[in-house]
Amino acid sequence: MDGKKRSDVKPGLEVNIVLKQDQRTGKKTRGIVKDLLTNSATHPHGIKVRLEDGQVGRVSEILGSTDK
């Protein structure tokens, strides 16, 4: 699932994001969503989030829940 709809992205989800400095290469960074930073319902490049480690980027892929 891509991260273009805000309703699909929730704190605690494991996601791949593209950091601002990696937009040209498309390099993905994996992490757990802490905060949603995009207020609109959708965004063509992905919802902007802050990961638990503090990195900020746009969701490129939702990997799933971290709940076991």
C-alpha cells in the first residue's frame, strides 16, 4: 500500500519513507510512524510523517503494523 491517503497512515505503523535529501535517488528509510505532519486527506507524493527516531519524510510504502 502506498502512503498517499492520510487515513491509511497511523502512528505505530512500520513504513518506508523518502527523506528530503533522498528525493532525487528515491532511497527509502524504514521506521515506525510517530507523528503525521500532512494535514490534507491526500498528497500525490505521500503523507509527510515523523518517525520515532526523529527523521521526517514522505511515506512511499506502508509495511504494516508493529503489533505482534
